[in-house]
Amino acid sequence: MAFDIEMIEKVYANMTSRVDKARELVGRPLTLTEKILYNHLWDGTPSKVFARGADYVDFAPDRVACQDATAQMALLQFMHAGKKTVAVPTTVHCDHLIQAKVGASSDLAVANKQSKEVFDFLSSVSDKYGIGFWKPGSGIIHQIVLENYAFPGGLMIGTDSHTVNAGGLGMLAIGVGGADAVDVMSGMSWELKFPKLIGVKLTGKLSGWTAPKDVILKVADILTVKGGTGAIVEYFGEGATSMSCTGKGTICNMGAEIGATTSTFGYDESMRRYLSATGRQDVVDAADKVASYLTADPEVYANPETYFDQVIEINLSELEPHINGPFTPDRGTPVSKMKEEAAANGWPIKVEWGLIGSCTNSSYEDMARAASIVNQAVELGISPKAEFGINPGSEQIRYTIERDGIIATFEKMGTKVFTNACGPCIGQWDRAGADKGEKNTIVHSFNRNFSKRADGNPNTHAFVTSPEMVAALAISGRLDFNPITDTLINDNGEEVKLSTPYGDELPKKGFAVEDAGFQAPAADGSGVQIAVSETSDRLQLLAPFQPWDGKNISGAKLLIKAFGKCTTDHISMAGPWLRFRGHLDNISNNMLIGAVNAFTDKTNSVKNQLTGVYDAVPAVARAYKAAGVPSIVVGDHNYGEGSSREHAAMEPRFLGVQAVLVKSFARIHETNLKKQGLLGLTFANEADYDKIQEDDSINITDLVDFAPGKPLTLEFVHADGTKDIILANHTYNEGQIGWFVAGSALNLIAAASNA
């Protein structure tokens, strides 16, 4: 479980010489992001300047972290890679497969029974290949990483888009698909397009009802869900240094919702406090020796416009609490404007549920500040108008807040304390009455609020806000309640007002835990047996995807032309489908069932061109595959936004999809498509999207000449015999074309291992 201080000291030992060399090479001061990236180049010492947003660069991450839903497929792929042990420190965390329903003890027992096969598989694979295993109930992956593994100046990847949470401790922590993780676990380099840089200057200081969450809610409102695509966000300024480490983590965590590669902060006193409080004074001592290398050069923050591609400035002293949503995390509304916004848009005013937790807001400080509002309500004699639930971030957090009376405070208001797991944040919520599909409002401290995300009900209007605001809105029962100005009527009919929230940044008595839930791997895993039943509906050993046949694609059928927002939730839903994350055949039955058909405005209903009958998307894809007919998916802007789940790429590949053609991609999803041997293409002319018809057959006429920087030509042959010829761009380099030719990146790794 312990952090690897020797590895960290090695990172710092290399950093001084490499950063000095990079500064000399670039010929100017460096941002923190540039320092970390140049220090983690695969080939060591910097030898060239990389063009931001243009060059693919090979890096050497320090760590890999996997959550249980994505770890299944990642480890199944790693088994196929033919390696004896992981090449870098790796952990697996069981946090996704636990459904919130009754409460922690009952829900965890149910999960341990229902998902025993999966948990046993992950435990044994971890044991065999030298991977640290965090048991169900131990906590949410990103909170555990922050508490145990994150360190300033490090580079890590994780098979969850919110891996970026570790930026709160000054890392570059980046969400990836399982195939990327397998590369690194196998001892290979990890490829990333050298990012553009967005600087966010924070002035002033948070106070009153405004929380770190409001910073990222404001940034999301400014940049939108795609404004950070291809960029790393670096926060700085007096407002940044005045914030807690876990508050910084919250901001970095939700940076995934603006499409950013990751976000980070420079090393400062708040990080020293947090590292020391979580038993890592050795890291502080090591980091202090190279402290100037763990933040940007002074000239950068003094004149940010000179060094960043884009600069945003936010005065925290003037920042108002925000409530973002519904249905998208970038629609920001200041609390003072919510009354008029809700009325104008017909949003349900009555708040049915308030939910606190998830990897974003489940720290000690978050729980303490929210509990302070609950405690006030109890003392003022206010009965809550909405139901209330919390998910502590880790067993260490849960144990500590129970010791300090915070859980008891929540329970005075009837709060349901769910398992230390993701729960409702990822759709793992058995919400009573959700199946009725009634229009309603919930408020939560999670990141994502897409339609159906939390409870499966498309009419649930989910709003994202800070934990303390969740508490206030749940107590009042009204979305338009402004605790800064408004009063409430208590059970005695008296008019009362909530005071500003308060809470300790770190526990005064220190963190405590009896059993954190960690299982160390076997010293020698060669004798560990991994059994996967051929009749299992949860786990399935992988067969390699077939390599490219060297020919152009002809006679492909349009599977679906997706309209509007098509996130990875739309492509491969979570919730009840999580149980099939280790079984590619079974989970492929959810492929694109949430995508809107542009021709009918319906979901999960597309025309089977072989029969003329409308059917579910996976059923039509399977029909084409059985007939030996390739298919193609067409999509809109920011296709694949959201979670890093590579199932959204593996399922189309498994069901015979050859290419995905869209107006634009979210970064992780585009990479996942490439890794699985699919063609990820973008319209050279976005207006060509409108030329595609429901009965189209598609030919890619020059695939035999597939080359970096060379667009591909696609013929869309319509039912009346006419055709439209369009150009499609791509971002494949020579190595990535090699993945396509081989059938997948994993096929190349396996071939190298067997050579």
C-alpha cells in the first residue's frame, strides 16, 4: 500500500537536469506542465522542442491505476500481452460495482455476493502480476490515489477519466483507455499529442458559501464541455495557493468535463500539509529539495499571456456559488440567478434528492462543511424537505468522519450513508420510483449530469453544485433557494437563516483507519491460477481482433447517423450494464442504444438495410457482421465525450464496425478507437454530415494508401444510385497506422512478447 519513495526520489533526481536542459532547448521559462512532461520523456533527456497540439510524443508514466469496471477489460488484455508482471507500479480499485440502495453494510454485502466472480478474478490477476488490489468498500479510486500514491511532479495514467483528480497534488494524471494502460503495464511508452496549455489565474480568496467546486463550475461555463480538448489546464495565483489540497483535487477532477487532458497546480504549502497528514512526510522532504521545479518558473505566472495558449482569470473574492445543469455539466447558473432561470426553462423547483460524495467531493473537508449545514438545520429545528445521501471517498475518510461525529450529524437528518464507492455518480443507484419516468429535480456534488446518468430516468433534472450547496438545497427542498439571502421556516413556524458553512481542511486528530482494504500482491505470482469459466456471463477471455486485409472497404452499411450529444454513456451505458464489463460479447448488447438516430429522432432503433426492418442498434450490427457486411457509424460534435471507457470502442470493433466518422472527437475516445484497430475519421467539411442518407452504402476508395496527413476518400452511395464523395481527415501517425494494420495495438504487443 505504501508509496514508493525510491521511485519518487528518482523522478526528482532526473528532474533537475532534464528541466534545465528543456529550458535551454526551448529558450524561455517553462510552465509546470512542460517541466513534468519533459521530465517524463520516454527517451530521457529532451532533444527537441515539441509543437503544442501537434506532435505525438512518447512518455514514461510513473504509475497506473484501474477501477474495477475498466480493470476487467484492461487485465484481460494484459493477460493477452504475454508479460509475467507489470513494469510500473499499478493498482486496481473496486468502487464501481457496488449499487447504492439501502445503506453501506447491506449494499456492500449484496455487491460482494453478486460480483464475487469479478472481484475474485481481479484479486487473482492482481496477485499474479504484481498489482496492488483495493477491495470492495475500500473507497473510490481517485480518493485512494490522492491519499496514498499521488505526488507533486509525477505523471500517471488511469483507466478512468477522473484520474485527473491527482492534479490536486501537483501531478499530471491522465485518463486513458485500458489498451493505453496495458502498453505502460507492459513496459512500453505511452503516446500523447503534446498538449496546448490553458492557464487559469485565480486571484482573491474563497469565502462564505463559495467553494472550490464553484471554480470548476465557472470554468466549465466559460470553456464548455469541449473547450479544454487537447489542452492541459494549469491553475496558479494567490487564489490557488490559498485553497486546500483536496479542493484543488475537486477542481482538477471535474476538469474532465471540459474535455481537458488533465489539470494541475504547482507545489505549495497546502500539498505539504496534506502529504504530511496522510503519512507521507518523506515525500515532502524529497519535494522540498526540488520545490522550484515543481511549479512554473516565476516569469510564467507573472506574464501568463506570453506562455499559455489561453488565459482565464477568476477573482475568487467575487465568485458566486454556481449550480450547473440540467443534462450537461457546463450550463452554469449563479445561485442568485437560479430563480429566474428555473422559471424561464420550466425546471422542476422541488428538490427530491441531495447527494454528496463521488470521487469529486468526498474528502474530509467536503464532508465537514456539508455536515456543518446539516447541524445548523438540526439545531434550528428544520426538517429536510428532500432525501439525502452521502458516499464517503474512502474507508479512511469514513472511519475518520465517524470518529469525529460527522456521520452522526448527517444521520440526525435521516441521511443514507452509502458504501465508500461511486454509487449514484455512475448510475449505480437503485432509486425507488425512477422507473416511473417522472419529471423531477435532484442536486448532487458529482461531475456528470447527462440524461439518465444517475438513476436511468431521462426526466430527472440533475444539477451539479458544491457539497454545502447540496446540503442547503436538500434541506430547503427548493432548487431556487439561495442560502446567502433567503430564509427558511422551521418546524415551529419561525423564520430562520442558515449561516455560512465551515469545516476543517484536515482532521484535528489526524486520519485514522482500522482496515483500509488493501491487498498486496504475491511476491511470486507465477503459481497463481486465474480461472475464467466458459459459461460465465460476467467474464470472457479475449480473442485477438483480425488484422486489416490490406484492401479498400467496399459495400459498408450505415449503422447509425447519431445526432447531437453522443457521450460514452450513449455509446456504452453504465448502470446495470456494469456487470458485463468483463464480457465483450454480452456488453456489446448495449452498443449505441442511447444514441439518437438522426433520421427518426429515436434511440436504439435503426434500419437494417438487409431486411428494411427497424431494430435495436446491436441487433442490426450483429446482422451485418453475420452477413460479412462491414458497417460505419456517423456522429456529431465531441463524439465520445465523458468517461474513458474503452468498451465504447471495443464494442463497435467486436460487432463489425470499420470506421467512425464524426464532426469532432473527444480525446480519449479517439485514442481508444485507434488502439482497437478502428478508423476514427472527421469530416473535412462538416456540412457533409447532412449529405448522409439512411440507406447509404459506403466505400473507402483509397484506404490502401492510408498515410499520415493524407485524407481518406469516402463514397456514400444512396438508394437511388446517386452518390456523394467526401473527404475525411484523420490524425493517425505511422505507429498508429501500424495498430490499424495489425488489428489492434494489443496485437502488436502480443507479437513482440512472443517473438
